Amino acid sequence: MGEGDILPELVRGPITRHTLALFAGASHDHVPLHTDSDFARAAGMDDVFAHGMLSMAYLAQALRCWVSAERLLSWNVRFTAITPLHATVHCRGHVIERDGNRARLSIGAWTDRNLQTLDGTAVIALD
Amino acid sequence: MRIDRDAHVGVVSEPRTVTVEAGFLTFFAKATGETDPVYFDADAARAAGHPAIPAPPTYLFSLALSAPARRGDLFDADHGLGIDMMRVLHGEQRFTHHAPIHAGDVLILTTTTSDIYDKKGGALQFVVQETRAEDRAGVLRAEMRMVTVVRHG
């Protein structure tokens, strides 16, 4: 693994209302912005939208295609845009630098309209 | 309603004891389209060398939500910050993993409200909360830092 190496893209979705209902229950995130259209519209949104943590869970799966979960030391993202209903989530990453037995990756998620929704970094342990 | 920085920064929650439940891990795997059976099948997990189903790397977030703090909860109007759910967005999220977490583990969570700051002339407030997950032996297993955005106006 070296600088510039690219993580295989992982694609999930499209995000349906059913996806969001399941994730609300499974993740214990019961904020109604993600499951109740009336509530979301009253809050000024077009409709319900995906939990940021759903995309971050997908991103964890993408990272695991590359390295085992035990090697993920720390990682962070900023949620730069909401993921709308019916979007497809594209998780991507690449190596920024390798320093001894650690590598720092740039990671992110994009919708199928190429809107970046997550932007972050991950530090992984190498052999 | 604006959040009073002085009233909340530095507040530390009471410790909350949570058990990592296999059933919820299986449900989480289904809800996230997980394809690796290690995350939903205890036999597959053991065959892969895990003592039980492992918690995926974002799961501490869900554990914390499953046991809201009495002191310093984002939404609790009486004992916490009393934020209106209509006004929240998730701003940032960080995880630091120190040791694996598996089904059956008992963890003690403590959450500190570490900062509250404004952007866009006060139109947005950012609340930073940091959660530590220790096991009963006092070993730090994972930490997370959550930034919640509150939209005003």
C-alpha cells in the first residue's frame, strides 16, 4: 500500500424509506427527520433524508474491503451535505501518506449526482 | 432557543452501563446491507477467530444513543441541552478504536460536552460531545467525538 493507491469503490443504495426505517431502529437514532416526512417538511426539508451515520457505516465496509477492521485505528468525517432519499451512496478513498507501519487515507462518500456528503480521513495500521 | 455555552460546556454525564447485544448487531448488519457473515452469524464470527460477533466501527454511536445520559443529553430539556430535534444536523464524527468490542461485552460510557461554538454570525451553533467506552476492568476500548449542528432561524 503506497501513496495514491485507490480504495475499491463501494456502492450502496438507492436509499429508500424502508432503508431509513430499518437503520433508525437498528442504530437507535430515532430523530424523526429521517423517518417522518411530515416532521422533515415542518423542519424545512424537502423530505426525509438519510442518517449521516448510515453512510459512515457504509464507509466502514468500504475500508474493510482493504484492511481488516482491527487495523482501523482512528477515523473521522465531516458531513458536508445531506444524503437525499433515493440517492445511491458511493464510498471512496485513497492513501495520502504512508509513515512506517501506519497509513493515512482520505475517505469520503458521494451521491450518484456527484455531491460529496462525507469528507474525512482514516489512520490504519499496516504490517 | 440558543444553547447557553456556560451552562453546558464541561458537563460530564453519569456513567451508563450498556451490554453489546448480539440481536442488535445482527439487526444493524441487516440495516446496513452488511455482506460479511462475521457481523451477523455467531458461528461465522467464531470461525474467523472472534470470541463473538464483533461490533462494527461506528457502533459506539448507537450504543451511546441506546443509553441516553440523564445529565447532558442533547435533547433532554430538563437535565440536558434541550435541543429541538427539528433543528439538528450531524456535523462531524470521529472514532478512535483501542480494542475490539464484541457481543456480550459490558461497557461503561461517559460523555463530556467539551465545546459549544457559533458559526455564520450565530445562525449555527456547534455542540461537541466526547464519549469514552471503558470495560469493567477500566480498559479504554473506544472513544468518539460527535459534533451536532443546531440551526437557528
